[in-house]
Amino acid sequence: MLPDINLISNRRFKIRNFQEDKAATLEANPGLRYDGKIDKISRFSGNFYLTNPNGELIESFGIIILIPKMYPNAFPVVVSVNNKIEKTDEFHISKDGEICVEHTYVANKLANASLRLYDFINYYLPRYFSWVLLKQNGITENLQEWGHRDKGTIQVYETLLDTSDKGMIKQFLERYLSAVKIRRNDKCYCGNGRKLKQCHREAALFLKSTSKKIIEKDIALFS
């Protein structure tokens, strides 16, 4: 099953440009402020307030959000600026405090489809920080997350193609890379004989947002 990239697109109102996105973001997140642009990168900083369904504060987290110049075709960068979360792989934070809220390939797809900051914050930050609090309190039974590094990449392909068959995934990637164009009526790259439109066309379209050079290196993960 494909990651559901439509989940963060249910906007309460239409956001047409960065100024409207900034205004909507600040209105919905009173702990944040806009710091302006540095080298064409827009910066927000302050606190993200994690609240319960009644709007009551659960915890606040000091963060910086950086919006690359390719906005809205860019995935925001979130940095933790306090010591409330251990900076380790276990919590998906680098030593510099950069938080990994999504696998790179999914982030590429979202950015390619146009991603507003308001939607990004509304979708990702409550989920990430809620996940952190549960994990810190030892409530891990039903927590889901991508694996780290290569393990996470393998998971993404297994999710995209709905299989853990390494041979099939390798064949799919090799045929995807050799195809000049994704044609609906071509045989599916997975090798089951069905047409692409009846099988893994959505997976192939999903991969278009990531460089073929990167995908080519991934084949070694399934050898």
C-alpha cells in the first residue's frame, strides 16, 4: 500500500502563496514566530504546543523550521533546540538536532506535489511529538516508524510494492530504471504478466520524485 500523501492535503481553507501560508501557520501555532529569510531560506522558530483534543497543553517543544527556497516544492526541515528529546537514531534526531519526520522518498513525493507549511505542521508535528512522548514513557507496543537508513528504505519499497520478496523488488526496480517512459499498458515491472495500470503503476509514478541514480544504488539492498 502506498503511503497516503493525501492525508496532509485536507486544508480547512485555500492557501494560495507563501504570505497566506505564513499567516495561517502563525495563527494556528501561537508559539511560533517568523524570523525572515536567510540566504533565501525562510525560518520560523519558537515552541510547538502539543495539545489534546480539548486544546489543553500536553507539552511544548522548542523548534526551528526551515523552508528551502524551492517552496512550495520543498520539504521543511525541523530542528529540535532543547533537551527534551534525546538526539539519537532511536528518536529520529541527528546530533545537530535535525528531526526526521518522514522517509526521504516520501518527502520527495510530497514536495513534488506542492507542500504548504500549514499542512506540514498540522500533519507531522502532532504525530511526531505524540510518538516521542509515548516512546519516552515506554508505551511502544503499537508505535509505527520507518527503520533507520537502509532498513527504512527497504521498508518503503516493501510498502510500495506490498511484498517482502527481494527478488521481485529487485526486478521491479531494474525494469523501472530501464523504462524510457511509464506507459499504462506496458507489462508491469514486477513480472506478474498484468498491465502496469492494473498492477504497480502508482508505485512507479511515486518513484519519479526520486532520482534514478539514487534508486539504482538501492538495488544492492535486494541482491
